[in-house]
Amino acid sequence: MEKVANNLVDLLKRVKKALAEISKLYCLRLNRNGFSTNRSKPTDLTEDDSLRRIAESMDWIELYCEPAKTAEYFSYSLKHAVEEASDYTTNGEAIMAAILLGYQPIKIQGPNCYFRIKGKFGKIGVIRDATAKLRVPSRSIRATANAMAKVPSFEPNPAYSRGGKSLVDASL
């Protein structure tokens, strides 16, 4: 558990740095809902629950996605793909996870943005269906079955949860 706590402390530092850079680059704030121009609480992505979900989102994106030259994927769709495989994730947490993994936001539209990202094992929507907890295909049953055959299963890291206790505060 100490290693996970240290990882989350490191993640907290990276999130704070990214929030400052986003504010400078885009003159926008990033919060749990996504990008915002108002004075929304800028620290809500630094709370324990958000850090855990950002870490899970990063795990999912690393496992199933890769950079794309031209393909563009909507942040809100990415959020839904991640939360199908784990637990509730906010749009801002999915955006932050992608940014921390080196994906740059392009075309910011309201609270959402697009990333140049694609699925390693096919379309992200098909991967979402193949990794969904309920295994209910929303697209082609054949495409989902084919994806399930080659897509590794996703299990959220149980170490990110400590029954409501703060992982970050415990290690500071």
C-alpha cells in the first residue's frame, strides 16, 4: 500500500503541475466536469477520489489506446469507455489522465475536447464493449466478440481504494 500511496503522491504533484500548465496554455481551468472559463474550484481534481479515478483511467488508456496521426476521439466518449470497465469517472478525470499520458487536447469545445488517440485492438467503442463489466454489446455482436478474443481484460487496481481512507494524506 505504501507504494500506491507514493504513486498517488507523485500523481498529485503531476496533476497540480498539469493544471497550472493548462491554465497558462489555454486560459481555461480543468475541473471534474471538463474545461471551464469560470472560477470553478481548480483543486477538485487533486482530491483522493479523483486521483484514484485518474490513475484507473491512465491504466485503461495505457492498456487499450495509442497515439493516432489523424484519428480524433471525443473526451466524453473516452470517459464513458473508461467507466464501462471500472467505476464512475468524470470527464475532467478522463481528460487529465490522457494529458498526463502525453495526449494533447485539440479542438476544445465547451467542457470537452478531442484527442488524437485510437484503440490498440480496434475501435475504442468496440474495446469499450469488450471490456465493459456487464459485457452488453452496444455495437455489432460479431465485432465485440472478435475484440473480446484479442483484448486483455481490465481489472481496476484494488490498491487505489482504501475504504474511504486518504492514501495521499497517509504518506505526507
